[in-house]
Amino acid sequence: MIKRNVTFVIRNFVRMILLLFAVSIVTFALVSASPIDPLQANVGQAALGSMSEAQKDKLRSYWGVDTPPVERYLNWAKDFIKGDMGISLVYRQPVAKVIAVKLSNSLFLMGLAWIISGLLGFVLGVIAGVFKDSFIDKAIKSYSLIIASTPAFWLALLLLIIFGVWLRVLPIGLSVPIGVEASGVTFLDRIRHAILPALTLSITGISNITLHTREKMIDIMQSDYVLFAKARGESVSRIVRRHGLRNVLLPAMTLQFAFISEIIGGSVLVEQVFSYPGLGQATVSAGTGSDVPLLMAITLITAGIVFLGNFIANLLYGIVDPRIRKGGAR
């Protein structure tokens, strides 16, 4: 049994490493094929026109424009494995330093959204499953279906207009108050500035976990042992606590870990709307500025987070259904 579990973990870990390698190749190929000229994007057309050919050659050498793509990828991969992510062409700083600042902001935001969406989605799914076909169930189901088809950026603009412009109860953007030194920023300030973007990501992420938990809860409430518990006179609340939550919690947690990829994807648009200085905003800047080192590092880090979430989800699936673990070992 122990050998089989270790084999299952090793196989999933090796698969994650190979996927990261494939992502790096595809990302580098797409960036290399981009029509954006890094010189024009970062220097400007007017400044570029006033430079001499010698100055332009130095810039091309600095950006590696004239280096063959395969050689550039191998040089980047060799340095990345050593821990050197390069220098950001947009921020003029080491990529590792830029990632450290942006990632801390994004993890704070996405962590809040991930916890809120998981808790609310689970509670709403349990309530809808227990009271199947009631008005509450229909309302929760309709809400989930509508939210599932709502674009994240549209919802972000709507919340921004309502709470930031009309009511003026929450800040309209950024991660800290304007004009305040870093030493003067409190934890509550960061919470206030993260409420609207985190709420946007949470609302759009509730539907999947709600609908999945609802279906699982309905199956549990219609099972034979629940019907037998009802025949013995147990109350609905006692049945939910003793039988429902125990059987539906682990599948919901597994789905929530797999949902990390959607939160990361939605954060790109949400951070742009709220001018939140996280990885999403840095990704847009790196893409429009043809900043290959920064874009490659962000892609691999976010892909690693997504693969880690899926890796944990696979492990949880193996706990829920041992047949998956046995199949993976074979």
C-alpha cells in the first residue's frame, strides 16, 4: 500500500515537471512569434528614430533580437534553472524582485477570493441540495447559472461603479492608499483595497462549487442510509451534520483546489480594472512591452501554482476513490 501511494505521488510530480517544461517551450514560441517590436514598445517610435545605428545595435543586443530563438531559449532555460530569472525590460529590475512584490499582492487577493468562494459555494450547495426543488433551491441554482455566464471584467466594473463611485464606501483601486508610505500602510488598509477585487473573483467562482455540491448533496439525501435515518425519526439538521457534510466535504475541497486555475485567469482582468498591482497587471505590461524574461517567469510561476492545485486535487481524489490511486500506480 505504501509503495503504491509513493508511486502515485511520484508519477503525478514527474507529470507536473514535464508539463512545466512544455509550458515554457510553448510560451517562448508564442512570445517569439509576437509581432510586437521590443525596441519600439519600450523605447518609443520617436526616440528610436533619433538613435544612430550603433545605438540600435546595442539595444538589439540587449534585448536579444538578433539571437536565434532556439539559442535564446536554451540560454534562458540554463539561467532559470540556476535561479537567475533575468532582468525585466519593462521595470528595469531583476525579475525575481518584481515577482516577489507582485506575487505577494496577488496571493493576498486570490487567497481571499479562494477562501470566500469555497465557503460560500459549499454552504449554498448544501442548502440547495437539502431543500431540493424548493424556492431556495431554485433561487440558488438560478443565481449560479447566471453568475457562471457573467464576464469577470463586467462584474468588476459594476461593483466599482456602485461601491466606489456612487456609494463611495470602498476605494476604487490600487492595493494601498495613495500618498501613504509603505511603513504607514496597515493590514486593514490592504483589506479595504482588496475587498472589491476579491469579491469579484469570489462571486464569479461560487457557481461551480455550488452546483457540484448541490448534486452531491442530493445524491446523499436520496441514499438508502439517509432514508433509514429519516425512518428512525432523525431530524434533517442531524442527518446533514452526521451524514451529509462528512460525505460531501472532501469532493468539494477537491474541486476547490482544481478551481485555482480559474481564479488566476480571472485575476488578470480584475487586476486591470481595479489597477491592482499584482501578477495579472504585470502580465499585461510584460505582454505589451515584449518583456520575455518577466513574461516567462510569470507564466511558469502561475502554471506551477495551477499544477500544484491540480496535484493536490489528484491526491484528494485518490483519498476519496482508491480506484483512481490504483489506476495511477498501474
